[in-house]
Amino acid sequence: MSQPIDIAVIGATGIVGETLVQILEERDFPVGNLHLLASSESAGSSVLFRNKNVRVREVDEFDFSKVKLAFFAAGPAITLSYAARAHAAGCSLVDLSGALPADQAPQVVPEANTDVLAGLKVPFQVCSPSPSATTLAVVLAPLLDLVDLQYVHVTASLAVSAQGREAVAELARQTTELLNMRPLEPTFFDRQMAFNLLAQVGTPDAHGHTLLEKRLVRELRQVLAKPSLKISATCVQAPVFFGDSFSVTLQSTNAVDLEQVNAALEDAEGIELVEAGDYPTAVGDAVGQDVVYVGRVRSGVDEPSELNLWLTSDNVRKGAALNAVQVAELLIKDLL
Amino acid sequence: MSQPIDIAVIGATGIVGETLVQILEERDFPVGNLHLLASSESAGSSVLFRNKNVRVREVDEFDFSKVKLAFFAAGPAITLSYAARAHAAGCSLVDLSGALPADQAPQVVPEANTDVLAGLKVPFQVCSPSPSATTLAVVLAPLLDLVDLQYVHVTASLAVSAQGREAVAELARQTTELLNMRPLEPTFFDRQMAFNLLAQVGTPDAHGHTLLEKRLVRELRQVLAKPSLKISATCVQAPVFFGDSFSVTLQSTNAVDLEQVNAALEDAEGIELVEAGDYPTAVGDAVGQDVVYVGRVRSGVDEPSELNLWLTSDNVRKGAALNAVQVAELLIKDLL
């Protein structure tokens, strides 16, 4: 094990933050002192790490010069409030909130664009992209040499856990109410989420696009280093607790060689390709796993330049906490 | 009311067949004698029509010369077995199974292509397309003059009711088992359907395409009279009892005028356009309704030649039974 590094996790009481702490332990990340931080409402509780309960403290009172590395796993407002303070104190950071501008902090997916890490200076700022962009980048990166990519079409069916514990609890509550023929009273979601699909996650801008959809487009272009790649994105809320699913259509200029595509996916890091004829599901395959599952690899019904894929990934692990830790692993040596 | 016509409904005990009988009554279709037919397993039960229980009889024993019109609302095997016999007996038919070849029986969606009915001779054979093709045709037909359509990308999230009563019962049963922490034992579906998405509905062919996906492409091209339109299609099984949802991206050669698109959708028959910023859902809007709901009308994140839409429709009504009855209404005068 490398020399231990003192670390802070901001947003430690959330689903992603708690999983991130777990993953640091699972992967033997060289953690020295671990400081768990949260907003004042969540401070005071504790999270288990290496068989000890670590008390969660208020981020507002934290002295960032105590740590060399901080994971920001809370919302964008928290990152915007504290990232500069951490940076000024000499603390490097991995942000999961999407708040930092691209020119200050590159989006990184280890399977796709480790090259952007080369020029970083400590204290660095890097971002782990949204779960959708991360999942797509893992799968599209190994195909870039095979497919002359013109357009990417994505419909992402997202798990409610991305919206936190309240959303998970509400899906369970709504489902129970409906099965017991009781009247439905939505609280977290503004309408029936159980046995239904919500076509919009978050409030759209004046043009009808949600922040998640804009992040997907912007971050995927950045990670693939294709700033003008055409991407259509629709992010949908599915009645699924954990695990995101992606229906993806790629357009190429030429006929796609499916044998080569399958071979590239088979060989690629971070991907599990399921057998032809079968398909992966969020619940049955992706949840709890570190890889992105890929299935239904096929061309168009009669269009050989079209490539269709079905992807599933654990939105909390590879989509967020795991990717952030993997990025940090690549940077450990710079922090020693 | 027009002069009554003697009618047969084949598959009368299924979800679509039973709804079709209801719709004949709701819309005051000029029904004389109503003969309800099913396979030998389902014969013997009865279905309510105009406050009377009508006994369901075996299709194998039916004399098709007794009726002028038959709705085939059972599976493709039943249509293939009995359509020729009905035709030979002088009985016209509306098929919902997708079994009849396009050169024998045109696919018809009243909002899109009534022109194909002009040349028909009694006894005619017409088809009501799959729920997906019907829904898409209703919405795309009024846009053809505005959008120079190059490519249509569809991810269809389909309700389990399209697979019949057993599928509906299994989604309820699986959900209850999971909420009660009991072990899951899938029977109808081959894996967990509750709180999950299944990327494939039915068995794929050697190229990975399912029958539903091939029907969507073939039937939509036919109804829109665009035989070489490029269409990518992915049909997914969602944990939803009733109501299909469609994430649709259209590519045009030119920038799409969203104001014109909204105006055309607002004016079109069979469509309910929801307010900008809002979106329709299967359960909250489409189920039990006769129209296709449209929302999330928007261009690409920075691509003005892209048009994105979200559609929901009642897969049993407009997707199947209602469309079939609407087609028949246009042909009544030919049968008198």
C-alpha cells in the first residue's frame, strides 16, 4: 500500500458519499485520516469505515489544510461554496457535482481519457462526470477507432436513487399504496412515479433541455475529445431503485463491422459484453458491479451504418463514487 | 345510426378484444348481431355488450358467411388460420395481429393515410398497425410538410399489458414479492420485471432485431408512404401496466421551426399537445384516452435540425382496439 493520504469526503451522508467511503475501503485506497463532512442538517451522524464509526462534521467549520484530497459528493451549491477554499488551502479535489467549469477542472473517465491528467499540478481539480456521461464514455471510447461517429442518440432511463434517499423511499411508498388500492399522494415526485415513466428529470431551460441532458452532451464530448460530436439526449426517470439503462444509437459514415465492434467491447476495460441474443438489466446485472454491461449490439433493421447498443450501469458506483475513486487512484502519486 | 352490420370479434377474451367490444358500444358502432370468438381454451366465457352477456364461441366452428365484418384481435397464428376462410365467405376483416402481408392488406391509421382505403373492394382486408407504429404515425403525419425527415430514432418503453393478462398479473405479483422481501420467482417474464427494464420484447432474429422492432419500422414506413425512411427502433419492456411511452428524435435536413411544429401538433386530429415545460405520462394522461399525448417538443441541445418529442398513448385503445374501430368506421358505407 502507498503512503497514506489524509482525505475529506463532502456529502458523506448521501447515497453517493456513503458508497464512496465504502469503495475507498474495498479498494484499499491509502487513506490516512478520513474526515467526513456534510451540511449542518446532516452533521452529527456517523458512517462506518474500517470497522469504526466516523462522525460526520459540518463542512462549514472544516479546515481544508488538514487534508491533501477532498471528494465533493454533495450538490453543485456545496462545491461552488467550498471548492475555492479547499484549493486555496492546498487541497486537491475530485468533484462529482458538475459545478466546476471545464477549463478549471477536466472531466475524467479512466477508461477513456487519462491523457488529460498528464498536465495537472497539485493542488489539482478534476471532475467525475454525470453517471450518464461516464457510462457512455466507457463504452464509446473503445469504438472510436472502428466507427466514424457522426451522431449519438441516447435515451437514458435513470434510477430514482440518483435523486437521493427520499426519492427511493417515495417510489417504495407509492408502489405500496397503489398495490393496496390506497389513494396516491405524491410528495417527492410531483406525480405518480410507481408503474410510470417521467419524461423529464429536473426543470427544463427555456429551450426544453434539462441540466442532466446538457451535462450528458457537454461532458461526453469533452471526455471523448470530440467537441463538435452531435448528440441527442433524453433523460427519463424510470421506476427503478438502482441502476441506469441506456438505449443508444450511433450513426457512422460507413457500414459498421459488428464483429470488430464485439471484439473491441470484449477487450475493453470496464465493460462486460453479454452474449448475442441476451441483454443485461439494471437490477439483474449492473447493480453492485464495477463494470458497464453492454448488450443488444446490432446494426439498423436495414441500415448497416447504424449501431445500436443497450447499456446498464450502477449509477451510484461506476456512474459516480467508483469513477471518482478510480480517478483519484491515478493521481495518488502526485499527492505524496 | 347507420343500418346495423353483423360483426365478429376474434380474440374477444383478450385485453384488446374485450376493449374493442367496449369501444364498439361507446362509439355507437352500428352493430347488428355480435359474434364473439376465441380459441377453444377461452370459449365458453362471456363478455358484456349493451348490458347483455354475450357468450364467447369457438372460432373453429364459426361460419364467417354470417357476418360482414370481422376484427381479428388474437395472435398472428389465428389470423393466418382463419383470415382466408373469412375472406372466402365474403367477410371483410380488420386485422390487429400483424400477420397479413402488406400487398394483401394495407396498414391504416385514420389520422395519417385514409387515402389507401379508396381503392378497396368488399370483402376488404385492412390492418391496424402495431401500437408503436400507430402512435408514431399519428404524430409524424402532420409534421411531414414541415420537417424534411431524414431519420427517425425511437426508443419505445412498452407496457406489460401488450403481452396479455398473465404479464399484468406477473408484474403485480413480482412487485408485491419484492416489497415483502420474499424471494422472486419469475414465471411469465424470464427475469425480474418489477423495478427493472427489459431491453428486449420477444425473441430477436439472427441480426438482433425483435419482431416488434421490425414491425415498427415496416409499418411506419408504409403508413407514412415513405418506403425508404431511415428508422432506428428499440422496443423495451417497462414496469408499467398500461400505456406506452416513446422517446423520439427526428433528423431533418434543415433547421426545424418549433413554432410551426407546435402549431401543427396543436391543430392535428388525435393529438393532445401538453404545455411547454410540462410532459405527459402514460398513467397520468394517456391511459383510457383516445388521443396520443405529445410533450417535450424541443430541438437538439445545439442542433437546430434535430426535433425531439415524448409521446404517450394507451396501447390497448389508440394503439390497438380504438384504431381498428376507427378504421372500420371509415369503411362502414362500403359494407351496407
